[in-house]
Amino acid sequence: MTKLLYQTDSYMKNFPAVVVSVDGENHAIILNETAFYPGGGGQPNDIGTINVEGEDYLVTKVKKVGSDVLHFLETEKLLPVAGAQVKGQVDWERRYKLMRTHTALHILCGVVFRDYGALVTGGDMDPLKGRMDFEFETMQKELVQEIERSVNLEAAMARPVKVKILPRVEAFQIPDLIRTKINLLPEDISEIRTVEIVGLDLQADGGTHVSNTSEVGQIHVVDYKSKGKINKRIYIELE
Ligand SMILES: [Zn+2]
């Protein structure tokens, strides 16, 4: 079981760890704890390097399998052994862009729900660009500018972004969380992580976010597409 350091400190770029097991088939290692985000909720996995006794190994992919996080290492080098002390380094430039993008998408969710009552159904992102799907029948071209203005206003308001890990029972009592369909989470999940943009948006979410919306910067709503009568996809880009 890997302790997920990014869940409580999304700004951790470097961390010491110990190799607890080696997966030869995947050319991957499992650490006791990690700051590498393994992907999920539309946010891509981190990449970076792991240093073992002075030698850097490229981390080409990170993936969560059960309660373990697999760090896939470059195949040109032999895997470190179990018990080895390592230092992980997240590709911070890329990750920070993803944090800003992820928080921007939550601002978009919050604005679209508050102003138009539309629920989000999915999303995806790359560094500095993303999309969200909404049940948003009344979406039309004229709203693009209006939404863009509102999301930038919210970003500029410097709202704090708060992360909490709550017992499942407690999380289920928060009415705002129901709209993100936490009731669909598997029953064996006893704790739920919530990400709150104070005063705007609250979601059950496993991703990494900036701690204040002012870090997001300028957001452009660049396009939208109809994916049917009700479903609409909105695209954003960050500067
Ligand atoms: Zn999210």
C-alpha cells in the first residue's frame, strides 16, 4: 500500500521514499509513499525522475493498481532493488500547469452550476487546456463570453481552495456533494476526499489543485460543442 502524499500536499515536488516491491513485468517499482499523481478524474499522471544512489531513472508513467502506485521506469536501465532508498522528483513545471488547469475546470463547474443549474458529466485535461461536459440544454454561442467573464472574475477573487479527507458518512451529509454523484463511489471506500473552492464549488475529487484561485491566471473559453440536445462540451485554455 502506497501512502499518497499528493493528497494532502499537492505542492510537494521532491520526496524521499523506500522501494517496497519491484514489478519486473511492468518494469515498475512500488514505493512506501509517493508525491507522483497516478492519474484519474481527468487529470493525467505525473512524470519525473527517481534518483537511486546518485543515478536518475526517468519515470515514464505512474498508475494506481489497487492500493499500490506503480512507477514505470525507463526500460534501458535495470530496476532498483526492494529496500533501496530513493528520492522522487515530480516534473513540476508540467504538474503545476495541470494543477492550475484542474482548478480552472472546477471554477468552470462551479460557475456553470451556479449561473445555469447545469450538472457536469465528465471532463479531461492536458497541461493548460481542458474540457468539461455538462447537461446544459440552454448552452449557446452567446453564453461563451458571459461564462468566460464569470470564470475569470472567480479566479481573480482569490478564493481559497481547501482539501479535506472525510469519513464517508460525514461526506454523505453534505448536500452539495450529492451532485457530484458520490453515491456512485464503491462501498469499500471509507473516506472521501473533497476539494472546495470556498464560496463557489465543492466536489469529491482525488486530483491536485492550487491552493488559491489567483494562481490559475487568465482563462479563455475557446470553444463549445453540442454532443446532443442536452449534452454540451466546453473547452478552456489557460495562459
Ligand atoms: Zn476534479
